[in-house]
Amino acid sequence: MLHKRRVSYRSISVTEKSRRCALRDINKSLYGPQGTGGVCLLKDLPVEPVITGGDGMQSFSKVQPKNLPTLLEAGTLNIPGIAGLSASIQWLMEKEPAEKLGTYFYQELQKIAGVTIYGDFTNPRVDVFSINIKDAESAIVSDVLWEEYQVATRPGYHCAPLMHEALGTADRGTVRLSFSSFTTKAEVDTVLAALQNLALR
């Protein structure tokens, strides 16, 4: 398992009744190629494949082999993606832990009047932030951040419409800011200054 400080993730237990499996994308905080992902299943959890065939293990069988991981590996494996993921994990394991800029950003962001920050910050979390400025549309805020400050963000609903309904942001979405291992303190300060200026408009 990768060290917490080196990769944006937090440990979870899949032995709890409420957590029978864990899924994650690989192409974001682990910097793996697109088309790669990960799954962790309890051994007794029944699963059915969506795609079958071409397993190369039991060529004359008319059903997909039941053993894992073969059950979920129909067709040709994404070898380039797996190799790329291996290289990205190796890089992450060898680099020094990044400065904890997310904590600094959150503390400074709380000082800006007119900015609403969504989420639970009482537990460990990755450096992804969802915000709004006053009653402005998230798409407009995101456009201004890019056009005037060259700050790339993502506005909208982030593939989570039910969460936005729960947050009361279904009418405008939120602006998402995501930090990475390449983010610098100077860049974070640029974002904070930009948000301060927008909040004063």
C-alpha cells in the first residue's frame, strides 16, 4: 500500500458491513493513464461480469472463469495502461512528500468573505475543494478565473448531481479546485488572490 503522504488517498476498510468493495480511478492522483482503475473486493462478495469472453485461460468454456481476477478480465488486458500505472506509482514512491498546501489553502480561503466552501474538513481528505462565490454562477466564476488569472478549475456538477441536490447547488453547481504533486505555494497564493478579488466585485 502506498504511503498516505505520497498519494492523495486515505485508508478505508472493506471488512465493514457498509463497505464490501472499494473502487478508484487511477488517472487522477496516481497519474496513471486514462482507462485504468482499481477495485478491491471481499473474497465472498458475489460479482457478475458485464463483459465476457476472450479470457485466454479456458478457451473452450462458454462461460467466463469464476476465479478472480480472471472473472473481470475479458479480452486483452490494457498492458500499456498497466505499464504506465506502474511507472507513475514508482515515481510517486521515490519523490519527496509534497508540502501540505491543501491545509494552508483551506485556512486562507476561510478568511475570504463571500466564499462558500462545501465539504467535511474534520477528517483526513484529499486536496480537492468545491466552492462558490456569493450567488455567482459557477461557470462564470470558472471562466473569469481562467481568462483573467490563468487558473484552471472545473465548474458544474462534477458527475454528482445527487450530491448537488443535497448541497442545494443544483441551480448553479460549484467551482472545483484540485491540487496535485506539481502544485506550488506560489500557485496557491495566486488562486487565493484571484478569489479575493472576485469576492470583492
